[in-house]
Amino acid sequence: MPFVSDPVRQLVSRATDSVVVLGRAMMTGRGAGMGIVAAAVHRGGGEVFTHLCLVPEVGRRGRAEVRLLAVLVGEQLAPALALAERLPGFEPAERLARAA
């Protein structure tokens, strides 16, 4: 039976990393449904990368499938948001916060 968990916790991060929820979007294909769009900024070893990820809102028992949509060199939150805005059914996080 599906269960609801904190999707952001599915992202692997270290103490030096940061994760920003950008909004929600449709996941298509296998595992179709709504997903949380997040940008994970990974810092370590003198390098910084931003990963744009789509994480299912409702997962199966165990670790949910995290879709890596883009890898950007450096801390690139604005370009990550621009990519997220092109995803099917994208709803920005600030709109979600106002609706809650």
C-alpha cells in the first residue's frame, strides 16, 4: 500500500549541502503522479554542484525513486528554477505555501 513520507528526505545530502524545494510537477512514465521538485546544492572537495531532482510525493515502502533531471556546475538555483518551470504541471513553492 502506498504511503506519504517527507519526499525531501529521500535526497542524499551532507551537512555542507542544502536542499531547496522549488515546487511540484507531474512525473510521467513509470511512477506517474505528482512529485516534489527540489534543487540540491552539493558542496565538498572544493567543488559545488546543483542537482535538479523530482521526488515522488507518494512512494512505496523503502526508498523512493529520485529522478535526477539536471546537473549544473556551481550553486545555480536560478537556472534550476528556470528548468523546473518548464516541467509539466509545475506549481511554484510560493503558490503552494499560500494555498496551505
